[in-house]
Amino acid sequence: MTDAEPLSLFLADEAETVRLGEDLALALGKGDWIALSGDLGAGKSTFARAFLRALADDPELEVPSPTFTLVQAYDLRLPVAHFDLYRLGDASELDELGFDEALSSGICLVEWPEMADELLPAARISLKLEHQANGRLATITAPDTQMKRIRRVLAIRAFLEQHGYAHAKRRFLTGDASTRAYETITTGAAETLVLMDWPHPPEGPAVLDGKPYPKVVHLALDPYPFVAVDEYLRELGLAAPKILHTDYAQGILLMEHLGDEGVVDEAGQPIADRYREAVVCLGYLHSHEMRQDLPVGDGHVHHIPDFDATAMKMEARLLLDWHLPWKRGTPATEEERAEYLSIWDGLIAELADTEKNLLLRDFHSPNIIWRPDESGVRRVGLIDFQDSMSGPTAYDLASLVQDARVDIPKPLADQLMVDYLALRRSLGPFDEKTFMKAWAIMAAQRNCKLAGLWVRLLQRDGKPGYLKHMPRTLRHLSTALRHEVLAPLRDWCLRSGIQLPES
């Protein structure tokens, strides 16, 4: 069966029609439109109302029929235009209703599409609702890309049904720069859970030794690393979400919801006490000798990969391959490339004698949950650690102090460093000088990666929103480059035309 083959679903009652509308709200994106057809009373309005309320995450959203106005616009997470063409006088009037404009910026729901069929785009999601027995038959056809998304959300619904959550409400929570997306799941008992939707990513082009970028830098490609590290963190007494159900083959996980509070306020400013508690959590983690081989429930053993020289250099290359051409309009010369990579060989060699432990890899504001009802290190909830590696402990402290998404005032950044160093000294022998050298190298490596990543997300993936973090990233890089060991990299940046702000 191909993704594009028609899909037929029997909807036993109105509640199942509502669930279909809610589920499809998770499958559609900008530029998608649904041709919604069926006789009077077949459930078109029920479906449309459920779709819009789910996208708004508002069960009381007023959804008036557009029968007389012909179109009703909704400014939601994704803008939606709901058309009813039953009273359309002539197909040519479709242009006056702003269909093309609405489709370019969001989603269109179109009831009675046959009234202007010849002027509507051929690439469509067709949903036909028909009376059948005591319920309805829903028949869906769509292009491959859209049908793949639709089948995915229905597979997640089947997963929920399999584990006793047939009537759970699903709502979009967040997506990230990877292929993962997250939903909140509200059970019949009003408990809120989190579902991770992690389809296996397509194999990308080879970048080194026949391997694509994710394999070179050891990014997780399935749920095993997440579950293994999750269980390890919980074993240490840290607050990672309890995993309730996992489908490893499909990449679907249902887990505990740690809460909605973070470490920044409503204005996006850091809450100092919460950042300081996160530092304590990090020091606690680093006080335990790590295990690299972690069992997973079904007999699988996950070996935490080393943050090795190959991975470090490949990530640092993002500045060379993406940021530099974007910044100055020309790619790096062969001489510039060779010198840059040689500098990183030297910097990585400087890390040989630094301490190593578990790196959570993205230990910053989006992935830290504040749990005020807990105590000790369990007040700090940890998520998004599937790409954990074994490497210099300084990396995660650099990730937190130089938060990629939040401006940390210098007094707070300095205090976080003081807190961590004091804690580590109190726990036993600690080579502070070597650690600080590693901190500068890891901060520079991370920010070289991010400076290139933001451009790659813009140019390759069509995600311009991350570019707003570029000024902060370059400030962080400038701060790291003040350490004497990084003088060669600082000089290279200046000669190559990468203008760094005053840190």
C-alpha cells in the first residue's frame, strides 16, 4: 500500500467525527487545504468545528457557519480560512474571497468545493463524508506528502487506543529543529501526558566516510537512546519523565508531563534562582561516575557515544560551510578551510586531560522544567536528552550559561560560574584551571556549530525563525574566544571576515 492510496474510516458516532477533525488538525500545515464534501447532515460542520477548536486549543471557540458570508477567517497557531461555497454565484468569485492569499499563509477548509472545482488547486486533501448504517464513512484522498502525515496521526491514534487512551484529546505542544514533534494528551481522567512523535528520519547525503551528518555527530535516530538515558537519570534521582509506553519501530513514546513552568518569565527573561538550581542539578549529575552501556527494557543496550574529535569537528564545520558563505557572500577558500580545521585539531587535543561525564547536550531554557512542588535537584525537570554523549563536563555548563535562546545578564552568568565551581570544589578534587580551558573550548565549539546551524535551518530547511538567535550566538562566541587557548581561532575569524561583537 502506498501513502497516496485512498483511506476509508468508519465513524460510528459524532464523537468519532470530532476526533477525526482534532487528529487532522495535527497533520496539516501551511499551504494545505481540505475539500470537504458530503450531503447535508453528513458531518461536514461537525468536522470543521472540531478541526478549528483543536487548532485553537479552545473547546468554546465560536465557529459560525460561513454559509452566508462564504468565508470565515481564524487567526490561530496556523491561520485558517473556512469557506462554504454552497451559495457561490459564479466560480470566478473565488478570487474575490481571497482563497490564494489564505492558502499562501495558512490552511483552507472548503465545504462544497464542487461549486468552484475547476478553479481550486488540484493538489488537495479530499474528505468525503457519507451516511453509512448508523454512522458515517469518511474517505480521504491526498497527495503522497499530505497522506503520509495523515496516516501518521492516525497511527498515533491507534497507538493511544492500544494502550487504553481511545478517547484522549490530542493537542499540538511543540515542534523542534529536528523531525520530532510533541503533543499533549489529556486522558478521560483529566491527566495530562506528553506524546513524542519521532518518525525515523530519511537518510541524508553522505558528508564524511559515506555517513550522513546525524551519524557522524552521533545524533539519535530512534527512541532507544532517549529511553535509556531517561531511565539512567531517574536512577540517579534526577527528574526525567517516566516513560509509560513506547513503540520503538514507529517512534512513538507516551510519557509523564513534568509541568508547564520553565526557567524564564513571561517576558522571556531568565529567572535567576531557577538557573542557579539548574547549575546545582548539573553539578549533582557530574558528581556521579557515568555508565556508558545502558540497558533498555526489551533487551537492547544503548552505548552512549563519545563526543569524539570527528563529531566535534563536523559540528564546528557548520560555521565554515554555512555561516561564512552567508556572512560574506563567498565560500571559504581551501587555505581557509585547512587552517580552520587544523586549529580545531589543536583545540580538541587540548581537551585530552579534561574530565568527562554524561553530556545532556542541550541543557538550556527550552529543555529545563521548573517543578515548584518538588525539592532538591528534583525541582529541575530534564527533557530532550536523546543526543546525550560522553564528553567534557564543561560543555553543558557552557550550554546553560550561554543559553542559545535567552539573554543572560553578565552578573547572572558570572554567578552561575561561581556556583558551579564552588559546588565542584566542595565535592572533592577539582582541576579548575583545566576545566575553565575546556569551558572556553566547548563554548566556542558549540557557538561555531550554532552560528552555522541557524543559517542551515534558514537556507536548507526553510525555517527562518532561528536566525533571531544569531546576534546572541556571536556574542557568546566572542566571550569564549577571550581565553588565551583560543587566540588562533579568534585571529582566523577576524581574517576571514566574521565580525564578532564586543563580549
